[in-house]
Amino acid sequence: MNLTGRSLVTIDDLSNGEIAAVFALVDEMSYSIKEQLTVCRGKVMASLFFEPSTRTRLSFEAAMHRLGGSVISAVDTKATSLAKGESIADMARVVGSYADIIVIRHPWEGAARVVADYAGVPVINAGDGGHQHPTQTLLDLYTIKKERKVIKGLKIALWGDLKYGRTVHSLIFALAKLGANIIFCPTPGFEVPEHVIQKLIAEYGGELERLEASEQAGKEGGSPLDAIYITPGSPHQLAMMPNISIQVELKRGVDALYITRPQKERFATGEEGKGLKTRYPVVDKKLLKEKEFEKTLIMHPLPRVDELACELDTDPRSMYFKQAARGVPVRMALIALLLGAKEVTVPDKEGSSTGIDYPAYRQDLGLKCPNPRCVSVQESEIKYIKPSFKRVSTKPMTLRCTYCEHGFEPKYVASSHWHEGMLEYKKYHSAESHWARTIRPENLIVFNSAGEAEARGFKPSHYATVPHKKNDG
Ligand code: NCD
């Protein structure tokens, strides 16, 4: 396999075979961690951490030192020219001329994508806002694999803040493509974002079982449960026999419980943080006495706050310090591969990506990503980053931002092809009307409001205001 020169921005950048091959090299690095000093000799890694970090930054830097390379770093945007108004793209170009590889953590979603687009050297996403954290996922998967030998068919429960936790977003897609069954156990109000669910269903072909409130109420032991995602790789009896209770299924045992802290720094409103101490469930000895957790791996990306009791630290099921320690060999293997200092054989090619090549949304009529934390919104004043979208569905009409991957359903559509010269045909229609599906991707224009459409000189068509049945057309 040759990963030389590639970047890791989202977990989709690695196929299943490539993940397996990386893990083979992690094994090698772990056994002889002190004997790798010549692997990246003479290479320089830029470590750019514009959000707090202990484990990720230090394990990346330790990894590069253990490979015999050197590290240059910036840990605060205030101490860089970003504070003077420099664009991320300019910074990426410059840092790419100083270093052979860049590791970046940034609060804006999609920032690592921009750095990868402009740096000219491999870029590793060490966490971009609430979007993704693919190297944490690699070490999480590596831990599950080491402890359980396989990942396919396992039942993994994700617990806590599934809305803002970037580690869980990367992990969800990785588990899905590796054929695990995922159980979502969010703290109420912190459910997995709808665009993540939509991508899971559309691109990983899975099925989703939503748990009825009545079923939840009957659950003992206090674990919240929102939905079960069943992967297609290992057809699950729930998928085939929908009447079987999810609770019964849970009682058969969970292979891993992945706990996350509330990501307070990303809360959109003060409301989200209210009463968190009582709302956020704590994983402790009492909960783990439940039969379903008898042989469960207790995982956490760390840092923990109050959601994971210290009394579990000596419990043999607890994996979190092992996970953190494995960060060094995992990152050593990845850096060595991206720098072309090592090569490994890929066992298979399956699972490389979902293979869906969605049409790009091409009109440049001022459409903005609705996610305020997206890099394309934050840097919209700087002309480098043009908002960029893919049309991922026509029913309902859905666009996805190329940077932060948020999906959204615009309200109105129009065609840029309105019979040249005949302005009376310059009309906009409801995105739910059959017109939306007749517009060719290259001509599609979308608007989030009627005001936006009218400001661009479009008039409402008969299909703009008339309510339509969901399934028309
Ligand atoms: C995570 C992160 O930064 O997203 N930490 C880590 O990298 N180990 C999880 C967190 O901060 O909660």
C-alpha cells in the first residue's frame, strides 16, 4: 500500500483494508517503540493546536520524536498571524513550505480540509470543532480490535454528548463500515445530529431503530437510549424481526461502552448547559453491575469530567488509559506511512469509501452553509474559501457542505436555465414541489428564503406557495 503524500481529514479517507494495514504497522511500532529512531530522520512535523489538548498534541509530538523526526509548533492562534487576520489557507501554504507534514486542531469545522487543500504536504486532522477526530478513532478501533480480536458484529454503545462529540462522529462512520452494531445512548438534548444519521443510512446502507419513549421508561439502570443503528454487514435479528424488544437485545450484552464528556465549549446556547449535573448520566460501579455490562470494555477518549467515576479506574474492563497510551504507536504508524517512510500491504480493497459521487452544487449566488461553526462561514470575509456543496438528495432536496459536512434542506429552488431572454420564466418553486427534481444538477439554484430568491430577481411560480404533498412527483 502506498499512503505516501495523502492526508487524513475524515475517517472516510481510509479504506477498511488500509485501516487493517495501519494496525499491522502499529503492532510493529508497539513492540519496538524505542527502535524506530531512523524512520523519519530529517523530517519535520508542524504541530498546530488552536484548541486545548494534552493527549493528542503530546502523543503526536512524542510519536514524531520516537521516529527520529523533529517538531515545530504553534499552540495559540493569538500568537500566530491568524490573529492579524491571515486566512487559514495562507497559513497552510506557508507552514507547508516549512514542514513535511502538518497536524492541525482547530475549533472551526472543516478547517483541516482547508489546510489539506492548500498545504501541499500531508495533513492530519487532530480535531476540527465538532466535526471529526479520525486519529482518535484509529486508536479507539485499535483498542477494540486488540481486546476483542474482531470488530465486525460487535455491539458498541455510544454514551453522553453525541451531538458535539467529534470523536463519536468519526467513530460512528468507522464502526458502520467495519460492520459493528451501534447503540446510541445520548444524554437527552445531545442526540446524534440528523446529518450524521442521514449519511449513515444513505451511504452505509444501515437501518435505524428508534426507541419509543415507553420502552425507554421501562429501562432500568438509568442508561438513556435513543436509537439502534444496525449495519448491513451483519444483518441483525432486530432488522429481521422488528418485534423483538431492543431491551432484550441490550440484555444480551454490550461489547463496548464509549463514554464522552459534555462538550461545553461547543454549546450553542446557555440553555444546553442548564442542570447538566443532574441530566448527564454517570457511569459508575452501580451501573456496570447491570448484566448487559458484565464483559463490556469501558472506553473514553478523555479528558473525563464527572461522567465516569474514578472508582472504575482499577476495574479490568476499563480501557481509557490503555487507549491514551496507544495513541503514540498509532500516530507513529500513521506519520511514517503518510511520509512514505514505511509501506505495508493492504489486505483488501473493500470499504474504501461509500463510492457515491454526489453532483456538486455549482451556482455562485451567495448560498452560505447554515452551520455557524463552519470554516466557510467563519472565513467568509476572506475570499479564499468559497462555500462549496454537494447535492446529496432530491427527495427531500438536501445539500451537504463540503467542509463541515452539515446537510440542510433549502426551502426554494430555481433553474439557472429559464429560457434565455424571457424574464417571465425566471421563477422559483418550493423545494418540495416536483419541479425540484426536474432541474438538472448543473442548473440547480437553491434559496433558504423567498426573500433571497426575490433579491436575485426570481418571482414565485405557482409551485412556490401552494402546499404540496410530500410525495408529489
Ligand atoms: C477528545 C477531543 O479533543 O475531541 N479528546 C482527545 O482528543 N483525546 C475528547 C474531548 O475533548 O472530550
